[in-house]
Amino acid sequence: MSLSKTTVTTPSYRQRIGYHGMLVGGTALLASALLVMGNTSTKHVIAQRHAEDVQQMLSEVVPPTLHDNDLLHDKFELDGKEIYQARLENEVSAVAFQVAEPGYSGIITMIMAVNKDSKLLGVRVVSHTETPGLGDKMEAARSDWVYSFEGKQLSDDNHKQWAVKKDGGQFDQFTGATITPRAIVKAVKAGMQFFANHKQRLLSYEPGPESAISEVKENG
Amino acid sequence: MADVKMKTIMRDGIWNNNVVFAQMLALCPLLAVTSTATNGLGMGIASLAVMIASSLVVSIMRDFITKEVRLPVFVLLIATIVTLVDMSMNAWLHEMHKVLGLFIPLIVTNCAILGRVESFASHQPVGKAVADGFFMGIGFTVALVAVGATREMLGSGTLFANAALLLGDAFAFMELTVIPEYGGFLLMILPPGAFIALGFILAGKRVIDARISRDEDNDLPIIPTPAEGHSH
């Protein structure tokens, strides 16, 4: 069969070690070349799509009635986090920022918004790699679970409430998946803590050099 | 082996030599994603695309690949194709990628693709290799949807939940609630449920196969086919 056919019709050079090395090496080279080409041609489009996703999520967690500025481009950095400030006539009304936490199978990235009264406006998952059908119920499109964060506050006496029900907290876990909601609750709690620690800075409006540059660009 | 009829390729791919029901391959992604019929369909479509593409590439390169190093070469090619599919879907079919994206890395763990490339595409002409990839992919999709539908109906009482997210709003009619006010049966959603459902489906296929072969025995006696002439 095929084995005997190969031995008869194969030229002798194909049996040399060198040919095998060249073949694997050549395929690896071809694969890397294809991947580099694929990466360079999709990188910018993917970044663009990701920015659109973030904007979409931002507009979901920060209602348009709370701001009159361009949320996506009006941001500054604090403690390694990018802060999106929502302002109404130069008064800060809410802030949004990303939080991340390892879930069941990879990092879950979320965006959350807190208003000036320290109330959680909402949470949305930007990206994750959780198990389809089990851990993906935190997507707003699939389940209402993520809305259960809305209006929640973190104070000194309700720390224990910030956990899933299995751990004695107030948030439901999913059927068959506890690790994912546990990770999300943990990340959002850390985000609330971050807000409490930096409340002063987060709620003050300081037109930094970045926004000055972007204003110049818009004018020019 | 050298001359396989298209009809045989089709029948093998979908029924006789089905990736899951006959070859018992690709059980890892099967167990992982078939908690609903929609997820099974999503995984099936993504695997189908990769199966066709890898069969095509390996069949084109079949004359250069020697048997000593074929496996690393196949693995490299399949991994490259999966990564390229992932990247281009993320860029140009972004909405679909949000839904199917989770399944794509799982395709690399699908030994069925390597298996078909190794046993079929690496010594068949391009057209037949692509047809084999297509029908094997369809067979795999059928298996995933069958197991997914069984588990979903018994586990959560619905069928094709969230199909509109995967296929677009036009397919919202597929979302059915089979058993209203159903409390849910967690076991079927968890991996053991996949084993149980798969076991019953496999037994069902055996019963059908046995019936078919009995009918054939009655209709026309099997004439032993003369062994094909030795290839030189």
C-alpha cells in the first residue's frame, strides 16, 4: 500500500536527515511568515474593534445623561489604571475604569463605573475565555446576572456581602460555575476599594497636558 | 485506498466513519462545549472551517512531506491555520468572533483534524481531501449538535438557547423552550452528562447499524469483494 509506494517512488535524497530537518525548518519558517503577515494585517483592525467594544461598554455603564465630554478620549492614568472621567459642565459626575482578574481559564477584563456618590453604576465584561455555556453567563447578552451589581455600594460594614452566595455574600453564582462569578465579584470589590482610596483624585477635574494636546489637535 | 469515491467520502464522513460516533475522536472539545445545542453548532462550524483548510494545505504539500517528520509538520500547519482563522475572524467578523472566539483555541486540541490529515489528506488528491475535510466537519457538527441538544433538553429544558447571538437575529425562531418551568438537571450540563448522553447516542447508532446490516443481509447476500490488485 502507501508504505511500499513511498519507498519505491521516493527519491533517495528524501531519506537523508538533512531533508527532514529542512522540511520541518522550512514549514516552521513558512508558518512564522504567515503568522507575522496575519498579525500585521489584523493588528490595527483588532485594536480598532477592541476600542469600539470599550466605547460600547462605556456607554452602557455610564448613561449619556451623566456626561457631556468625549469619554473614550478623555482619560488619564492613575496607579497604572486608565480612568475615564464623565463630566457635566466640568463637574465630575462619574468615573469608569477597567479591572481584571484571572477566572477559570484566563484573565477576565471588565469595565466598571462608579458615580460621585460612590454608587456602582454598572459592570460589563470586555473580554474573557471562560467555558462556553458554563462560565459565559456574565456576558450581558446571555444573562441578567451582571446587572445585579448596579446600585451597590462598598462600606466598612458590608465587606462580607461582597462575595457569591456560596461564600455567604449577596451575589448569585452560576449553575455549574462558581469560580467565574467569584473572580468577577473579587475584581469589582477591588475596583470599589480603588475608588474609595483615590476618591479625591478621581472626582477632581484637572485638565492635564494630554487633554490640552487633544484640544490643540481638534482645533488644528 | 488510492481511489475513493466521492459518495463513500460523504457516507463515511457523516455516518459510517463519523469523527465522534465511529472514530471516537475529538471527545475533549465535545465534552467541553456541548452544554447547549447552540454551542455545539458554533464549535462545529469553526472546526469545519479548520478541517477544510488543513486538508487542503496538507494535500497540496503531500508530495514533499516524508513519513518520518510528518507529524510535526502537520501540527505546525494546523496550529498556524487555527491562529490565522482566529486573528482574521477577530478583525473582520468581530461580532461572530465574540461568540465563536471561545471555541477557536479549543480546535487545536481536536485530534480529529490531525487524524484526518494523517490518514486521508496526506495521500489523496486535493479535491478529495477537501471533500473529506468538509464531510468529516459536517459529521462532527452533527455529532456536536446531537449531544448538545440532548444535554440541553434534559439539563435546562430549552433547545438552541442564544442561537440568535451566534447566527444573527433572523435565527431567533430556533430558540425553543421544550419544557416550560423546568427546574434544570445540573448533571446533564456538567461533563458527566456529556458522557452519559454520548453513551446513549452511541448505543442508538449501534442499534441502527445492526438493523441496516440485517436488512442488507436479507435483501442481497454479501458477495466477498475480490482483493484489489497489489499496487506496485
